[in-house]
Amino acid sequence: GLPTTKDNIFPKNLNRHHINLSKTIEIEENKELDKAFMKRYEKLNIYEMKVGPYVVMLPKSVNDLVFESKILKHCVQNYAERYAKGKTNIFFIRKANEKTEPLYTLEMSVDMSRVVQCRGKHGIDIENDKAANKAFKMFLNKIKLIPKESDKYARIAN
């Protein structure tokens, strides 16, 4: 059902084009999980932010995790159900001027109190990238300032 444009017949980047087509096909298969992803996004979007020359973003669909896995060659796509069910938190760290290019994937505990892992291409640790690691630490410091859901009742009482 794709138009026979030059870009579809002779894509400039065959791998990227293949990934995007695969992503389109998988969307139909993941509608239920995608609904859960959007609910998670609505709950967690207060954690999306710009930190220095980087941004911290949330996945909005299963295919965001699939794309991240394929580009970075790691296993975050296997966390789709756990993320959708609220058993873990997943974030993407990207350069602010290249938001569509995966760089690092961050997994945080359910209560946002602990970093489980933060990995780049082929599982490289973010600590090996000084600039990204600095932004990552800025993000961690900023989220300490965001009230947790469990804190809202304590604030009302005060």
C-alpha cells in the first residue's frame, strides 16, 4: 500500500527505511500495549526535560522500544510489557538537536529512586561518554525536585 515514490523504491538509507517499515507493520500488532504506553506517558511526562545539550524522553509506543533496540543493538524491546504494566520506567537520552537518533536508554526503578541501568550502543555504559554522563547526572538531580505521587498527601497536610 505504499506509494511508488523514488524514496520508497530507492531509499537513501536502506536499514533505516527497513526499520521504519517494520515499525509501521508492528504498530498494528501492538495496539493494546500502545494504549498502556500512552497511559504511562501521561503519568510520567513530568520527567521529560532538556538537560544541557541533551533531552530525556519517554517511549510512546512499543515500536519506540523496538527502534531503540535495533539502532543501539541492545535488549530494551524485551521490556515492553514490564514498562506497559508499570513494573519499570524507561527513558531515552538523546542529543537535543537529534531527538530521533537513539543515544542512551535509561531504566529507572518504579518509584524513580534508583537507576537500574543506562546503556548506549552495544550496551556501552553512559559513564564512558563525559558529556552525556554530565547531562545524565543533571537529570538525576532535577528529578529529585519533582514530587513523587506518594508525597502529594504529605504536601496537602502541610
